[in-house]
Amino acid sequence: MQIVALVDCNSFYASCEAIFRPYLRKQPVVVLSNNDGCVIARSSLAKKIGIKMGVPFFQIKKIIKKYHVQVFSSNYNLYGNISSRVMGVLKNYCDQLEIYSVDEAFLVLNKYSERSFCKRAEEIQKIIRKWLGVPVSIGIAKNKTLSKVANYLAKKDEMGSQVVELLNQKQIEISLKVIDVGDIWGIGQRISIFL
């Protein structure tokens, strides 16, 4: 039996912008598309004030001004560089690494260790935060789909450790009851309506 952890960088583009500007961690931040046409990334504070993903920039100018939102044009060279550094760190903490996107990767973890999976995940978080300044959430389960569910729940736990483990049947059942079927990885809108 393998254990899969999904490591996902939180608000990745906005987090990258905050690496060299630490004051941004306490302010709402949005990153705009290539032509500054729409929002492609938001910090958690920007999400809380109601800025939606993909919204055209001109539609949120009043919110930007009212809440003093910091706005950045996308910088894909920076994001790619930070991503490769994050993935480089992750390689050292797993038996197998599958990069899923610029800001997330699946790790196959060796189940034979003196430390629990949660302790190892917290160590990964700590190292990435310390070395790179990027916060990550981690979901741990027996397969990729459940690790995505666990990660979804971990991201909701902003005040906690942002590590969620779904390894026994009771944890899995409780977790699946509290999320919409449409929020499960691989379930599209049509299947969601059908289910």
C-alpha cells in the first residue's frame, strides 16, 4: 500500500510576489493575466474581501481602491523559478515525485518510518516556508483523489496546521460528507449535477 501526499503551494503567484516584499503577507494581493485583463491569482485576504478568480480587472477597481489591494502583473519567470526550487525540496522528502502543475505535486511516501505522515508533512511545510518563503498545504491519503480531498480540507484550515490526513475509513467518510461532490477532483459540472 502506498501513501500519497499532495503538496499545494497556497496562493502561489501571490506568495511568490510576497517573497521579496514580506509586508504583502498582511495585505490582500492579486496577480493579473499577461495583458492585465483579469485576475489569475489571489491571496487569502483578497479572497475574503470577495475578489473572484478570472474576474476582469476593470470590474474590481472600486474594491482594489477601498481595501488597498496590492496588484501585480504576472511574472512567469519568477513563478517558474520558485516552482523549480519547491519541487527540488520535495524530491528530498519522498520516494517518488509527480509534478502536477506549477504549484502542486504528488509525493509517494515510504510508509516505513519512525515519524508519522503528519509529522513528515509538517517538516516539509517548515522547510519550504523557511528556505523559500512559500506556504503550502498538504493532503495525505491512500490515492491521488483522496489526497486532493485532504488537501482541499487542509486549505480551509487557515488557522491550523494545513495538513490533513485521510487514512482510515471513518476519516474518509466524514470528509466526503462535508464537501460538495463537485469539489472532488475529476468530477466535472455534468457529473456533479448527475450525482
